[in-house]
Amino acid sequence: MERKHCLAWIALSMIAAALLTLLCLILNDHAETQAGKRVEQMAVRVKPAGADLIQAITVAPSPQRVEPVRHAERSQQTSAR
């Protein structure tokens, strides 16, 4: 009789684990859906000028980069002074 009880508890535990897993998956999907809706709402609130500004910043060429001075060039500059 005790073996049957043990198997029953194992079966109930497995069913409970499966239901908890299913609940977590459902809640995760719901959270992702809500997050997507929030992102869409924020995108609607942003004014088109702001989007143009963001594109202008990302597309605009960066200012000329200052290349690091090499060690040999640095020693020449120091000796020239």
C-alpha cells in the first residue's frame, strides 16, 4: 500500500510541476505582449521631429577622429621642443 501512495505523490508532483511550468509560460507570454503594447504606445507618443532628430544623429558623419600619436612621433615632437 505504501508503494502506491509513493507513486501517487510522485504523479501528483509531476502534474503540479507541469501545471506550474504551463502557468509560467502563459505569464511570460502575457508579459511580453504587454511590453510590446507599451513600446507601441511610447512610439506613438514620440513626435515625428524627435524621430527625425534621432535619425539625423545616427546618420550624421562623426567629426574627424583624432588618431592617437604613435610612440615614435611622440618622441620626435618632444625632442623638437
